Amino acid sequence: MHQLRFLLLSGLVLGGLTGCESPSATFDAFRIARPQNLERHLGSRLQLLSATDTLNLSVHFDAATQRNIITYTATGDTLLEATALRYRRLYYLVQEQPKAGCWVHAIRIRGNEVQGLASGWEQMSDLSQAIKQGRFPELVRYRNLINDSTRVRFDARQLREFYASEIDSFPVYRTTPSRVTAVL
């Protein structure tokens, strides 16, 4: 299976896991003052290109919910539904979690390149490990050792370096407008 397709589809599977296999940290829900419209930055249809794969995606911003919805156009599967905020050249994607709280992962968009998309599970797992190792104690609001769960306060300023290094660990994909044209 091609690397990019595997990354995106495994994100769907891993994102749906619950229990001990899921990242132990979640963020408190928080208000986003200026939600970002990723459709403006990426276009409504785009291709992600790697050396071995091409993936066509659809990007839609729902103005009513302020959420960005990214779908795999071949199947219609939703790869990501998140509210986005921007801080110092990174976009933070905030995904509500079913039981409470939210996950936050970051992406970088530079011109026709994107990095970190569909890596929310990996980034939250790495953040969970960093917290277990004693990083970001000022952000930890609650820790339940019995259930292996931690609730964290989101602070883009304090977490920026962590997220920037996380993004650097993922491949860069070139983006192009999709060849699929909308019927007017």
C-alpha cells in the first residue's frame, strides 16, 4: 500500500480506537476566537502528492459549525473534522472527542506544501508520552493514574516548540489543485 494512503487511512482506524490504546491525554474544551477556514488555504479540492502516491481530497468549511471537513474523494470517507486556529505559522486542528475534551494536532501549510495532515493520533500519543515524562506540568489540570488519563489545558505559546518538532517528523507533501472541476 502506498505510504500516503496508508498514513491517512490508518489515521481513520487509529482515531476510532478507544481504551488503553488511545492517547491518554486530552485537552479541556476551549473557545477558538478566530476559527480558520482551511478551504481558503488549501482550496476546495486538492491533490496530495508524494513520490509514490497521489491522493485526491475535498476540503469544506462549514460556516455554521466553524469546522473544516476533509474527505477522501474516492470513497467519501471523512479523514478529518476539526476546528482550526493559527498561531505563529502553524495551524492547530481541534477535534472534539466523544467522551469529552478534545485532541489538538498541528499542521504546517507553506505555499504548495502541507506537513502533518492526518497525524492527530500520532501527535496526541507523543504528547501523552511527553506529559508522562514530566513535560508541561503547568498545563496538566487533572491526572487519573488508575485510568491512565490526563486532562491538559491548551496553550499554543507553551506547546508551539513541541508541535513544530512533531510536524518536522512527518513527510512533506506537495499539493496541487485537483483536476476535478466543479460544475457551475
